[in-house]
Amino acid sequence: MKEKLILVGNGMAGVRTLEEVLKLAPDHYDITVYGEEPYGNYNRIMLSHLLAGEKTVDDIIINDEQWYSDNGINLHKGKAITKIDRRNRKVVCADGSSDSYERLLLATGSQPFMIPVPGNDLPGVIGFRDIHDVNSMLEAAKKKKHAVIIGGGLLGLEAANGLMQQGMSVTVVHLLDTLMERQLDASAATMLKRSLEERGLHFLMAAETEAIIGDQHVEKVRFKDGTEIYADLVVMAVGIRPNISLAQTAGIHCERGIVVSDTLQTYDPRIYAVGECVQHRGLTYGLVAPLFEMSRVCANHLAHLGIRRYEGSVTSTKLKVTGIDLFSAGNFEGDENTEELVFRDEAQGIYRKLVVRDNRIQGAVMYGDTIDGSWYFDLLRDETDISDFRKTILFGQGHLGDSGHGDDNRVAAMSDSAEICGCNGVSKGDIVKAINEKKLFTLDDVRAHTKASSSCGSCTGLVESLLALTVGGDYSVAPHLKPLCACTDYSHDDIRGAIAKNELKSVRKVLDFLEWKTPDGCGKCRPALNYYLVCAWPGEYKDDYQSRFINERVHANIQKDGSYSIVPRIWGGDTTPAQLKSLAQIAEKYEVPTVHITGGQRIDLLGIAKSVLPAIWGDLSKAGFVSGHAYGKAVRTVKTCVGSDWCRFGTQNSTKMGIDLEKLTWGSWTPHKFKLAVSGCPRNCAEATIKDFGVVAVDSGWELHVGGNGGVKVRATDFLCHVDSAEAVLEYCAAFLQLYRERAHYLERTAPWIERVGLSFIKDEMVDNAEGRQTLAQRFYASQKFAQVDPWAERAEGLDKHEFTPLKKVG
Amino acid sequence: MQAVPGLEDQDTQWIDVGSLKDIPSLGARVVKSAKGDIAIFRTADDEVFALRDRCPHRGGPLSQGIVHGKRVACPMHDWKIHLDSGEAVAPDEGCTTRFPVRLEGDRILLSLIPNKKCTHK
């Protein structure tokens, strides 16, 4: 027998909770929904667009009636619940009918606050809350001329803009002397006001409404100073009040909102509440991102999983007025303990302010160009130390990683045919169409449906911007701590912590202990878990090859035709005629179709059938070659120049250093691929400054550089430190590698890792802390004892034979 | 013993292609046939499935993918394919031909007459 769940309030927060419940426990509940409005669940945020005529009602419906019936949900539209009988666990409707529940979810939302002045109930005075209000406004716009919006906040300005688009003459009345004071500082507010005035809006600032005047219908608005203005329509947009009367009359504890715990339970544990109607830790929320966070937590508890807590939200805001870019987040006003970083270009209408305390972003205000808003917001929520890039932070994230397009291309200005995702050939038009047609909300949704940003991920910023642009600002915000994948709610760091603390030593144990939602994970989480286990328990953990991607499973790179390529290790890129001869003979013997010199100074043999791999490895092994790990999330190559042996500029023996580094590090599994290079002088012929670990020889010793890569999003290294001796280079290298292995997330290269944790962190751990460095290096050496076994030789001798031979040949 | 839902009848020609233990748990092996490669998958709870070893997307060898639940992730572009139906996991669309396969004791018996031909490419 299913438990009975009743949702009161057919809005975004409530229905989102149901969606999450259905994902987690599809068969647990028999669900009934009561909504006062005569529609399915629609996207309230889009009301501004509806009013401006940019969308239709159909466009903004999120769940149509089909959705309710497909999921077996009983939907009662246009039916208000008037009473909760908690003792008998029943809700009572306006028409006297009643319905019983085992669990009740209140998502009654909020209503516009109507300021208490005479005439506030005259016909023509409305709020801005639902489709009905929008219809009233559109109706008025057809026949009437003068609209007065009381309230110059987010909602008021969106209403004003919409009514202006509909042809009305609109005056915004605001109590204070700056607009949107809850989201903007004075500078940004001034720029916003100017730009809205240029579009034709009128403003009355610092004006306090005294009365709304009219006989049968609103005619005028009068202010405290005695002035009056004409009004055919008055929209109250001074704020919202949580709808708590239903809960209150049922004796559920309410203050400003329905008071809920971190599990979104009210004082009656059978009754949950989410959305704008709730008060959590003293705060109420009116933006969608927090509501969705509540929904996730609430659904988790309704589904009897009971592992999540809602701990409040940091919110960010964007104004949904087409053509005006505005963003704010956090504590943007600052106080005596904060500093301000400001960029202002009046001529171009660009303003950016970051409020910083102890090199951590506390708040941000942006006007005119908000493309970096989500980046700042991430830095804010992650409390990232920005000291390493503080000098340039105001200029944005440099580039969004759209290497084909350059920095200055704003997504909004891009044509529909512009390619956003170069890996999968997805254009802006494709993405916008998918977002609109399939009603996508999150980055993951867009990835699943369009593949955009699902491969190398470098266009993620662009896709997020497009998402924000298309569906409204607050949607795209990813959860603060991202779960590893859809199989779990735990983040990378949670999982690594659990592995260490609870001595979990197999993939199965991790899946069981952390109560994975899928029977045996997926292609995304299993390789990550396998890596974390390899890293945590060197020598003890038995590598789970079925959790490795094919390339690592068979120690060769799969090619588009299903054949493989192999790259033998050539230490430091230094070879001999004899070595080349033996390679040539082997390539000829196996009729290798293509022999290619790689960017990392190695020789790639391409087009080898899988069944031939063990034989060719056998020959390579006899000739003294070991695997080059060109297929793995592992230490790849050490590229070198000829250095002081030959080069007239060479300052140190970079070739020997390269060979020593490669002998030290080969075979190590890492979160992502890891490349090294050693240059013999600052001319840097080995391109050490775009490697994960780059060494540049100078007359006085060695400069160490970290966190660089070529590829889609080129990043030059950060300078780590200078060391005097060759031994020190090796120790620092080992320590850095181990720190990266232990702290980075799986599939995170050193570049994004360092941007996430900060170079200062790396320096603290291993440059300024000699003991820490030595300990890290020791752990690396210890794990190398088990890692430096040539996988090719083992397989040439028969290991994993099943990988290389067919099960059977038939017919 | 476990039967795959499908159309096989008493006339089905079953071919013994090997033993269950020849395939790693959560792994796959290939049967080479005149009609092309057929991938035999083994799940965590020792069910077996057989699909043409070609992803409906761009022909990647599904036998080389990561098996999870009753799905395999193609090694080429990470499409997920349902092992029991051959259909791509939504929102991707496409399907790959599946073959009747069953266990008798620990022997794997395969039929070369497809369960279902796919209408997709």
C-alpha cells in the first residue's frame, strides 16, 4: 500500500519537490495536488516575459496536465484548501470535500504586499504575482494609458518594463532614492535608472504614497508631499508576504513564514513546507534557486533517504529586462571590514564591483556586462582565496574557454548559427531551441539533450550563459557542492573522506557504504571511485579494471575504427639509433599502418588490432620498451630540450633532468593526465610553461612551474618557486604530484584544480612547509613501488588474456 | 537459468559460446560471427545479454564500454545503451540489434537469429 502524499500549492517549489521525489522513490507515494490557480505548474519567473509579450502562457507552463497523468498524480486545479485537520490527517477544501494524507507538503507561496493606504482595494489596483495579474495588466494596457508601479525593486521594474512594452506610459514610484536597493549599490542603481529612463520609463524617487484615489476605479495616486499623478492602473510591487494563514489556522508554528527545520519539516513532522511560504533559520526566500535547493532536500526526506540538510542559500539576482544586464549577489554593500574592487566605464555602461574581505569575495554587483556573474558567484560560495588573481579579477575569467570565439563575444549578440560546443558541433540555436522546447533548467539537462559542453567542457561557461539568457538568471546556478554524478548526492570530497575514514577498500564497499542510488554506479562514477581507491590504498587495493575506461583497461588508445594505438616510453624524449631501429623493425613486422611523432616527443604506432597488442608488447618489451601510458589518466611524458650538453644557451643538463623525472614518476595514476617538461634555459624550447609540472633551468638552478596546459583552453603555468639542486627538483615534483593526486577531483587537471584551491594553498602545503613536502614526497615514493610495474610486459605474458581474445568464433 | 524476453521458440538454434566465468562480472566479450561481432555482456547479478557490437551513434564497439546496471556506456562518445532492449538511453535515440542469449548452468547459449532488427541505422 502506497503512502498518501498531498501537495497544497501547485507552484514551482512544490512540483519541483514532487519531481525529485518521483526520481528518488517513484513508487512510494500516491500523490494528490491541490492548486488554486486554473493552470498546471508554470514558471512564475517568466511572468515578466509574458507581460512583455516575449512569451505565451504555453511557453511558460513547466508541467502540463499530461505530466500529472503520466506520473499518476491526481491534480485538482482551481481548488483551494481551507483547513488542515491535523488530528485526523485530513485537508478540507472550500467546497467542503476532504482528503486524507500520510504526508503533507505545503507550498503555498506568497502574495504581494498591498501597502495600507486608503484606496488600496480599488478596482485597478493589483499585485504582480500570477497569470491572472498579468492578464489584468494586459487588459488594462489595451484600453488605458497611465500605469503607476509602486516599488522600484526587481519585480516592480520588470512589471514597469512589461507595461511600457505594451504601450502604456509608466511611472515607477519608489520610497527610497535609489532603485533596487536590496540588490544594487548606488552606482549601479544610477546607471540602471538612466538606462531605463532612456527607454521611456518615468521615475518618482523618495516618494511616499499617501492614498489611492478614485470613485469606481483608480484614478490618481497622491503622495505625502501633496502631489498627485494620474493612474488607470496601479501595480503594487513593494514586496511579498509568505502565505501562512492555512498553516497558522492549523496551529503550525509560523513567524513571518511557516517555520521549518533543516529537513524542511514544520513543527508537525508529518507536514513539510517548501518555497516562498517558509521561514528557515529566520530567513524567507523569494528567488528560485533557494526554492529548488529546498526541494531537493525535502524530496530526499520524503523519499526516506534522510541524508540531506538544507542549510540556507546565498542568492544572486539578475534583472529580467531584455537588454539590461544586471547581476548582484551576497553582501554587495560591504562594511568597515571589507574592501571594494571597482571597475567603471561610463561610456560603455559597464560597472563591476566586488566586495572583498580577507581576499574572499563577499558580494558582487555588475551592470552592463554580467557574463562573469556566475564565476564570481562560484568564487563567493566556494570562499576561494582570490589573492593569486586579484589584480585581474575585475576583467573576468579571461576567456570563457570558447577558444574559437574570443573573449569579447557576448552570447546574446551571437548569431543562432554560432558554434558553442566545438567538440559536438552544437550551435547557439540548437541549445536555445532545446532549452525552450524541452523546458530545460540545468546545465546537466542541456548536456544530456544537446551534448553541448559534455565532452571537453570548455564551453561550459558559454552554455551556462545561454541558459541564463534563455530561461532567466537564477536558473543555471548549479548546486554549491556538486554531487559526483547522478548516482549519488555526495561530492568528490565527501567520497574521498569516507574512503579514508571508514577504510573502504573496494568499489563495491564504497557503493554500499554511501548507499549509491544505482546498483553499480555508472561510467562516470566508477572510474572516479577506482582512482580514489588506487590513490588511497597503494599496494592494498586491488585495481578494478571493469571500472576503468577501455583505454586504461587494455593500456592502449582506442581509435575511431576500434583499432588501438600505442606509445612506448622513450625516457625524456632521448633516443638512440639502435632504439629507433628496433622500433622500426617491430612496426614493420606488425605492418603498423601509421607511425607518428607525438607532441610529447614520443613515437605513436597507430592502427593495431586489439588481438595483436600482447604480441607487439612482447616484442617491445624484449627491445627494452615499457608502456608510455599515453592512454591513461596518468603521468604521460617528460618533454626536454638538449640543454647544456649541446646548446650554447643551455644552463643545466635538462635532458638528464627530464629522464630522471620520468624514471621517478612513470606509472603513477593521477586524477587526469599529467605532463611534464624540462627546458635548459629561459628560452624554454621544451614549452615547460604549458605543462602540469614544468622545469626551466636558469644559471642559478631551476625554476619550477605548475598548472599549465595546452589544449582547448591554454593556460600558462604559475611560478611555484626556485630551487638550487637537481635533488630538490625531484622532491618538489614528487610532492606536487602527490598533493595533486590526493586533493584534486577525478578528471580535474592541475590548471582548474589550482584555480579552485589557489596557488597559495599549494605553496603553503609544499613550498613553505618543508616537512609537509617531504611527507608528501614519501607517500609518492611509497605508492610508486606498486605503480611501476610495466603493464605491457605483464599482458605480453598472458595477464587479462580475456581482454584480447574473442570469446568464440562461430559461423 | 534466465530467459531473455523475446521471440525465440523451440526451433531456435542455440550455440554454446563459452562459460559465464569467461566474462568478467560487469564486463563483456566478443563472439565473432559471419554476420559481424556480437558483444556478450555480464551484469553484476550474472545476467547475460547479447547485442551487435556497434553503437547506434557512430558504430563504436559496445563490448569495450563500461557496464553498469543493465546498461553499457559506449567508449566512443559515451552513449548509454539498454542491454535488455538495445535502445539508447533517452534523450539519445537509436537502437542496436539484440540476439537471444541464455544461460544453461554456467554455459552461455547464443542464437544468431536476431531478436529484433532495429529500424534505425
